[in-house]
Amino acid sequence: MNDSVIPLVDARNALKIGGCSSIATTAEAVDTRGRRLRDLRISVTDRCNFRCIYCMPKTVFGRDYPFLQHKELLSFEEIARAARIFVSLGVSKIRLTGGEPLLRRDIERLIEMLAVIPGLELTLTTNGSLLTRKAQTLRDAGLQRVTVSLDALDDETFRKMNDVDYPVSQVLEGIAAAEAAGLMPIKINMVVKHGTNDHAILPMARHFRSTPSNPGHIVRFIEYMDVGSSNGWKLDEVLPSAKVVERISSEMPLLPIDPNYSGEVAERWRYADGSGEIGVISSVTQAFCSSCTRLRLSTDGSLYTCLFADRGHDLRSLLRSSQSDQEIGASLGSLWAKRTDNYSEQRSAATAAQRKIEMSYIGG
């Protein structure tokens, strides 16, 4: 890991979202490449109780790191209002992220506010550390399912990845609590860093495979990406997803299956014996920019049209202005219509070295 402290992009100096000369009824937003706006990821906190080396390394996010103050955060009412506007533009799925979203006080109240929006799929990504005591209340509030980040099953490797003294067993207990609460299907995200935790690929696949007495869960193996500017990313630490599939298939044969929907980022594979499926997310070696339908809303109300962006667009000011939902929706539709992002198709040594917004700030 790079021991130097790298200055972060000042994402709080966001660009203003331009207005429109005329206001029309909102409709599905389509960008310059014909990509529809479908998915919205909302970061509800920039704080986390883990310090994963690929996301929030301690060299940057130490004890003195200036996290956002409460007054800088979007309120639950502002988030819910923004969500309704985005649904009018075609968003059908919202994922709550962070940081660690379960650290946001009274997160269940926000979920209740979002769950009543018609036709919306509502999910959340978590490190699992608080799931044991929160899973049922999340479900009761209206959350439909969870994705849990887990990078290894042995404590030594797990701690090497998250850089805190937290045992795997407690994350597994959280996953069991989520299953008992009905937050299914549960997806397990494993970031694969070659030379650090790639030996854990097969144990993860074996553990979460379906059996006659256990429905199993879907593990998604994610290529280590050059997100942000603080994780010291190197190309030789990326294990291509094709190698992941090859390793698993050598022991447990896999067959490709169709995506669940257009724009799904995970490439799906099922076990030939019918014991479930896995997914691989290959942003580095198999760019999927051409079908990306995602927009990201940061904790303090900045919009990012790409995970690898260097700055956002100021939605918070619009929400706190006198503009109507229709006027804001027209401005957001115009923003998406101008979108040209295709970072992963352009990735090179030069682009990888560029300063980008941190993943902990806008969610993965």
C-alpha cells in the first residue's frame, strides 16, 4: 500500500447544474450514447468503521480526517424529494451506500420514506458489521434486499483487507440475520486484489454455494479498480475476471447465463450442477461503459455521472432553492442528456493517475 498521503479532490466545490430555457413534463432521461437513467446510488454518510485498503486507507482517512459536518449532509426529506424527481426521469432502482450507510442515525426512517415511492426497487450495500441488530428493522421499514461486502473468509486476510480488528464471524452472523429477515437474494461483493486475497476466491465460492438445505447467496467477484486517488492502485494487482471464472470452473464447472436486465454490470455464471450462481464485475478488463445506467448522489448533494469522475454537480443548492420539482427535474434531465462518460473504455496509465473523487464519498 502507498504510504504517502495523497490530497483528495475537493468534491464540495461542485459545478452548478444548468437550468433549462423552458420547462417540460419530465420523461425518461437518455444520454448522448443512448443510455437510459435507471439506477441511482445515494451515499448517506462519508463515514465508515472499516478502513479497507482499496477504499478508505488509513494513510488518508486517519483520526484527523475532516469528515462532513451534519449541516452539510442532505436531510432525509431532501433525499426523498430527490428520489421522487429521479423516479420521474426513469430511475427504477435506488441503492443506499456510504461510507457505511448503517452508521447514519435513524436510517430506517429514510428507508420508510423511500419505500412508499411506487415501482421503486430499494436496496442497500453494507459491510455487514451492524446487520445482526439492524436487519429486521431495515426489512420492517421497507428495505427489499442487501448486498454485503466481504473480501475473505479467514480473519487474517479479512483484516488485511479492511485494516481493522473485526472478525469474519460477525459479518457472517449479519448475513444470517439478513436472510432470516427476508432481505433476499443476498449478494456478497468481494473485491479481488491479486497477491493479497485472490487465494480466497475458491473458499468464498464454496461457502456461499447453494445446497439442498441452504439457498446460498450470490458472490460477485469485483476487479480491483482505480477508484479515487488514495488506494495506490497498480494494474499488476488486478486479477482479470476471466481468471476468476477459470479458477472456480476448474473445480465447480460454470456456464454463462443472460443478464437480468439491460445495463447489469455483473456478468452472470451459474454452476452446472444447479447449485446457484456467481457474478464477475470487470470494469478494468471488460469495460461496460456502453450500457452504464448509473448516477451517484454524494452525501452532501453532489451528483456524479461516473464512478471515476473528478467533480460533481451541485444538486443540494437546487433542492434548497425555490425551484419546483418539475423545474429541478428538467435541469437533471438536461444534465443526463449531455452525459458522455466512458472512463473504463479510455483507461490507461495516464488516466489511472488522475485525481478522482473517492469511492467512500459517492458509494461503489
